[in-house]
Amino acid sequence: MKAEKTSDLQEELEKRFLTYALSTIVSRSLPDVRDGLKPIHRRILFAMESMGMNAASKHVKSAKIIGEVLGKYHPHGDSSTYESMVRMAQDFS
């Protein structure tokens, strides 16, 4: 039979939260050194590439691109995806 292990709830939560926060920062918030893109930017570009979009393509509504990204590649909200796409298009951000 295994012995029970007791620990302080606050200490355990702080330790687990720190682990989660660091994981989130590394996996989502920091650009990759290989290409300088965050995961959401890479997903947007990949979705646009899979849709056959390039500089010579006709204009496509943002909602169609966002739908493609959310439906196939990105399990998070549409507003954050849209904001990321807008910032990619701005030359001052």
C-alpha cells in the first residue's frame, strides 16, 4: 500500500502555475529562433499557403482565412487570431 503524501495547497498551486506559465510563454509567446514567427503567425501563413494564396491572388475576406485557421490548425479564439493577422499586415507594429 502506498503512503499518503501531504503538501501545502498554496505551495503546490504556485509550483504548478509557474510550470504552466513558463510552458505557455515558451510555446506561444516567444518567436521561434528559426524563422522569427510565433505559432499563431506560422499557422496563419500555412493556412493561407494551403488555400493557394500569394501576392498575385485575388483578395479574400479575413473571415475566410480566420475560419480556415481555426477549423484546421488553431484551437483558440477567433479574435486573437484576427488580431495576430492584422498585426502581421501592419508595418508599424
